[in-house]
Amino acid sequence: MKIPENLKYTTDHEWAKIEDGIATIGITDYAQDSLGDIVFVELPDEGTELEVGDTFGVVESIKSVSDLYAPLSGKVLEKNSELEDQPGLCNEAPFDSWMIKLQLSNGENSTELMNANQYKEHCEGLD
């Protein structure tokens, strides 16, 4: 399982890359592996306001349907429309297949997010 050091993580298996007040968000390798073959992705429109913990989309696999939860608060600047046409990209390259870019409303406050080591320990506790 890949867990890049430069990202922040949630207990719900989303990752966030935070740069200059913008968070790029996707699902982790653990999430895509647990879901199996992803067949559908639904993402919010640009301009959607999100608060931490809000549902911002849905990922459907051959095994289940899972909600996506906002790890940070802000406004959606962009969604990765390519995933709506090719949802399997989430399985092939989960850390390259970002889902949304969020203009953060509270700067880079990511104190609730885990670093790579914390996330690794979290996942090991689930197995």
C-alpha cells in the first residue's frame, strides 16, 4: 500500500495535498483497494461550498457505494471531470487521480488530518 509522505489523510481514506491555500483531494490507495473496481464517480460542481465532513461526492464500485467526505472547508475550484468518464483511473493511480480542488476558507488549517505515519498506523489497525 502506497502512502506518500507529502500528503495529509483522513480516517475516511481521503488524501489532501495543500499548497498556497488550495487543497487537491482524492481517495487513498487503501480506499481504492478496499472498494475494488470503481465503475462510477460523482463529484460536486465548481463553486460548491463545503464544510469539513460534508459529503462531496460518491464512488461506486462493483462491491459497494461510498460517500466522499470533505477533509477541509472551502469552495470547489475545479472537479476532475475525467474521472466521471473514466472512473477506473482511481484504481490505476489513486494519488494522481485527484477528485476536486478546494479553495480553503480557513487557510491551511489541517490539524485534524493525519500525516503518513499516523495514517499507516490507522490502516494497520483496520486489518
